[in-house]
Amino acid sequence: MRNRGLAHTLLASFFALFVLFLYGPTITIAILSFQGPEGGLTFPMRGVSLRWFANLFETQAVGDFGGSFTRSIALACIVTGLTVAIALLAGLAFRRRFAGATALFYLTVASLIMPSILISLGIGLMFNIADLAPTWYTSALGAHLTWTLPFGVLIMLAVFNRFDRSLEEAARDLGATPWQVFRHVVLPLITPSLIGVALFGFTLSYDEFARSIMSAGSDNTLPLEIYGMTTNVTSPVLYALGTLTTVFSFMVILGGLGAVVLLRRGRIG
């Protein structure tokens, strides 16, 4: 028993160190973003204030916070909608065997093992060869979908593999049409999973850097803007931006989880 307790303590300590390593940089940035007006980029802190958060909403000599943030949100929303729709259709299609299903599946997930920077470079090069200007809403959109779609498809395949087909058969026996079966039986049951796919799509696109760097064109997304600012911004305003974007990401995740909880409560009710 004593050895087992020691093992549990060691495992708990290891997990605590892992969590600290995982979130330590984010916590450090959040603390430093509250530096006083004379504060710098490192410890020790020189006072405490909200000066650098207010500075985000002022005219900047370097960086385009508002524009890059708007582009990232718009791109993430488009990617989310397409990921959910295509993943749902793919999940429905793979419920039945069809010619080329295996090859299509492996082709879909192959982009997960390819270096992201090469995908970004390839898409950007393809647009240049076609004499088209890479932009965040065309080439970057395609690059992001190569990252989000495989996750969405894998989630929907797992969902439909565990789906109880007897529920659909019962609805058909009661005279429901195929559309009514999908609308009133299948869709309500898989909606929490679709919300999960949406969260994957949004967060992966919103934070994506490597697949954007060669495909977003001249208008930076937020990750690219932050990276560019690291070479010429020497104030905690960069940390304030990182803190706000992190809080926004957590709010999106909590909103998605809240929607799942409400759906489950409504179903139980």
C-alpha cells in the first residue's frame, strides 16, 4: 500500500509539472501584460496597470491588431462552417461502402502527417503559377481546410460507427421519410459531436501559423501579425494582445461546451 501511495504521488507530481510546463508560458505572458506604464518585457514588474490593454485600441505605429484579428475571426468562421458541413456529409457517405472509399479516407488523413510548412508552400506556389494572388480567403482557406477537415471527418466516422441504426429503422417503420429520419432522429443525436467538430475547426484555424505563412498573402492573420511584431515591438502591448486572444479562445471553447450541456439537458427534459 505504501509503494502504491508513493507511485500515485510521483505520478501526480509528474502530471503537475507537465501542466505547469504546458500553461506556464501563457501564465507568464498574462502576468507581464499587466505591467505598469514603465514596464518592460521581462521580470521584475514595474507597477501594475491596464495601460497596455488600452494601448491595443489606440493607433499603433507598428502592427495591425484590429485588421488581423478580424481576418482571423472571419477565416476561422468560414473554415468552421465548411468543416462541419463537409465532415457531416463525409460521415454520412462513409456509412455505406462505395468504390474508392479506402483510398479517399487515407487521402483525407494524409495531410495530417505532411509538414504544415510544405502544404502552405505548395498552395502558395500553385497560386503563383496560376497567376493568382494568394489571399487569406482563398489560398489560406484551402490550407486551413487541409488541417481541420481530417479531424472533422475522423470525429464523424467515430460517431457514426457507434450510431444505433435501430433508431432509424424504428422511425422508418413509423412512416418517416429519409429526410424526416435525418432531421428528427439522426441530427439531434449527433449535434453535440457537430459542436465538437466546430470547436476543432475554429480553434485550429484561429491559431494556425505554419499553414498560413506562405498562403495568406499580404494581409496577415493574427498569428502571423503577432510573429511579425516580435521583431519590432518592445513593449508589453504584445503580451496584452496574447492575453486577450487566449481569453477569447477559452471563451469560444466554454461557449461550445455550454451549448453541449444545454442540448443534453434539453434532450433529457
